[in-house]
Amino acid sequence: MADPQPGTGERRQSEQERRAYYRSKRGKNLAVLAALVGFAVLVYLVSIVRMGG
């Protein structure tokens, strides 16, 4: 009897690899977002201090 879905094991593994890839990519994107927000806050605070002084 033939396998109803040939290559299912490989497809499942590549799906797991794809999910791991996107999970790690999302983590990197969140780190970049945090860095950009931190930089924007720093520039804002420096400009407020310079205007006030």
C-alpha cells in the first residue's frame, strides 16, 4: 500500500525548521525595534535638556 502523503516527514521537518527560523528572525526584529525606540527616546531627552539649559 502506498503512503497517502509521500514526503510528509520531510515536509514536517522543514515546517519545524521554518518556524524556528521565523521565531529567531522575530526575536532579532524585536531587538532592533527596542534599539530604535531607545535611540529615539535618547535623542528626545537630549533635545529637551539642551532646550531647557
